[in-house]
Amino acid sequence: MKTKTHQATAKRLKVTKTGKVMKRYAGQDHFNTRDPGKITRKKRRDVSLSESYTKTVKMLIQKQK
């Protein structure tokens, strides 16, 4: 039986061409004016997931052909 894609993970994470798993920086929705400028600039970019989670995430969001 085929393994199904975990949709919650697939919607939140993205695998790049080089194989890195990217996610959004946490805490962007509201209350951003109280953050310092350094944190505000940091929140604009996606961050890569740690190497320990990469293998698990790739298994959850693998594409079936």
C-alpha cells in the first residue's frame, strides 16, 4: 500500500532543490510592533529546518508518482 502525504506537514514546509527543508519563522501573525527591528527583519525570511528533522519530514511529504 502506498504511503499518503501528510497534508498538514506539506502545507507548512517546503523542500528546496538542494534538499533543504524550509519553514516560516514563527510568530509573524500579530504583535510585531513590539519586536525590535532585528527580529522583524529576521521574520521576513524562511528558515531551514534542523538536520535531525529533515529525514522525517521528507518521508512525510514525499511525492508519489
